[in-house]
Amino acid sequence: MTAEMTTPRERLLDAAERIFSAKGFSATTLRDISSKLSLSHASLYYHFPGGKEELFAAVTERNIMHHGVGLLHSIEAAGTDLRGQLRGAAAWLLSQSPMDLIRMAETDMPALPEHVAKKLMDLVYVQMILRLRQVFQAGVDTGELGPATDAGLMAGAFLGLIESLHSIPEFAVRRSRTDMAFELVEVLLKGLDYSKGGLK
Amino acid sequence: MTAEMTTPRERLLDAAERIFSAKGFSATTLRDISSKLSLSHASLYYHFPGGKEELFAAVTERNIMHHGVGLLHSIEAAGTDLRGQLRGAAAWLLSQSPMDLIRMAETDMPALPEHVAKKLMDLVYVQMILRLRQVFQAGVDTGELGPATDAGLMAGAFLGLIESLHSIPEFAVRRSRTDMAFELVEVLLKGLDYSKGGLK
DNA sequence: GTCTATATAAAGATAGAC
DNA sequence: GTCTATCTTTATATAGAC
């Protein structure tokens, strides 16, 4: 059996993902992508007859799935320990290139046909938000977290926190991002309040 | 004395800000903006001879200053109470249209000349990051927050949290965003850990 | 599968009339 | 100040050769 490392399609998706991630949908041109592969831009239409939109949708769907699967594995690898699960999830997200979910939702999606945008945002919800929500909800169920905890809110907040770490400019990074993420996990769990009760 | 409410330049900036905020720099066209004012796109060059770049830079600078000044006022209005300051800052940021700082930094800025991008990002740092950092640092200095608190990290994290609230789709908003922001302020201060010490 | 060539559309920008 | 007209560039997309 021939065991190929990567298909041409995947190499194309890899290159496209890097550029779409960096510049977003509308600022990226097909020539940006094809030139990285030493191809003419017209050749991209052989692989993705639907052009830029189809390519972006394929890239984004694969990226979301990749993040979701990795999130699931990193959470499962931590067993049932809440802190470990959150640390694992944070470390995984930071090990990947930034998704910029806000730009994706607010800026890129409106440029796509509505049913495509809906499908992709639903995928983000299932693969990322729901999985993190389950982590927080499990914490509530076991009594580790307060019963009033809004697990859905915390899932979104967690993603927002990690994304903000991703966007810290390289020159301003004194500690590793993972280090900072772990500190933020501690803040979420224990709070900043040093005296634990000093604030009413 | 003639006391005009708004200058033509400001009306132009208002319209441009709405569209740039929604679609980002590269997806916005001058015709998008001029049509909202029932102008021809060529007329914009009378007010901003530098074209799209100059207009975007002016819009963004004004927007950052507006956010910074409002942030300062909302913090000062809360007196010396840390919780009140954070709540005030959060409520102010949520009362304004989203800035999408990550997209601004990662996607819009690279499309501008470097010195313009640097000036704008420096302005974000001074007007927004530093002001929030001072709030957290004051909490450390008074002993309200733990001495190991990284005030700079928390400033960025706070902005990330509020921005993530801004991007919750309207149909998914059950409680008000301000309500959720106040809950996140409580989490930052006190943590999610219900038993306060149950997690090692 | 990839190329060259080309069609088509859209956007930034300028010139000059009013 | 705003217009119409036009220039130039750039991008998506298609056609057809190899």
C-alpha cells in the first residue's frame, strides 16, 4: 500500500490556512496562496472549483475540527481533574496558531453565504464551546465549582482569555504564554482576592 | 456664535467608524462609506486626501481616544473601590460598539504603513491597557489583590473577556451583557471555587 | 494538474466641471 | 464641497492548450 504523508489537497489547505489565519478572508488573495506553492492562481480552481469561498470554507472547517479534536484529547488526557483539564485545554489552544474567533464570527462569516456561515459557526459551538462548557458543568456537578456558575458563560470567557494571550506581541512576552495561561486558570478557580473574603 | 452639533468631518468619521468596525479595513470600501452619506466616493478625498488609509487611521485614532477617555471617566467615577472600578470599566466598554482589538492588531494594522500602525497600537496601550493595569496594580498596592498578581496580564485578560462578551450573538443573549460582565468581575475577584480552598 | 491568456468586475485614486 | 468621468490596478473567475 502506498502510504503518502500528505495529499496535494492537504498541502494546499495547509498553505491556505496559514494565510487566511494571518490576514482574514477578504484581505487574502488567491495569488497569496498559490504563490506560496509556486503555482499559478488559476490552478487552485482545479482543486476547489468554487474558488476562494469554497477554499476558505474547507480550510475553516478543517481548522475547527482540528481544534475540537485536540481539545477533546487534551481534556480527556487530564482525567477528571478540573484544573488539569483547563490547563490541558489552554496549552493545546496555545500550541496551535490563533483562530481569532471574533474576527471569524464578526468579519469573515458575513462575507460568506449564510448557510455556509451557519454551518461553520455551529461547528465552532459543538467542537469548542460545548466541550469547554462540559468541563465547567462537570465542575459544578461535582461541587468543585459554585452551583450558580454559568458554565456556558465561562466556556466563552475561557476562549476569550486564551485568544487574548495569543495576540500578545512577541516582544512583550516575558513569560511563556502557557505560563500565563496557567496563571489565568488559577485566577478563574481561586480569584485574585488575596485575603479570600476581604472583599465583601 | 454658531454652535454646530457636528462638523461634516465628524459625520463622515461616524459613518466610517460604523462600517470599518463591522467589516474591518480591507473588506470596507470607500463606496460603502460614501453611500451611507449619500455622497459619491470621490467626495471623500476632499476631506481625506490620503484616501482610505488616512480615513481609517483617523477613525481608529478617534475611536481609541474615545474608549480611553470613557474608560478613565468610568474608573474615576467609581472612586477607590476596586470592584466598582472594574464594573464601571466593563459597563463602559460594553456600552460602546466592539473594537475587536485582536482583529485590529493582527489583521488591520499589517495593512497600514508601519509607523501608522505603531502609533495606533501605542495609543491602545496607553489609553486602554495601561489604564486597566493601573486599576489592578492599585489593588495589589492596597493589599486587596495578591502580591504576585500580574497586573499587566490581568489588564489584557480583562479586555479579552469583555470583547468575548461583545461577540456573543444577539439570539444567544439571555441575560444582559452587563450582567454577565459583572459576574465575570466576581470570578476574577473571588474565583469559581465554591469551597474557597477545596482545590489545593 | 498546471499553464497562459483573457474576460469581468470592483476598488482606489485623480482631473476638472459646477 | 460635491459631482461625473476616467484612469489604473488588482482580484476573481473562465477557456483552452499542454
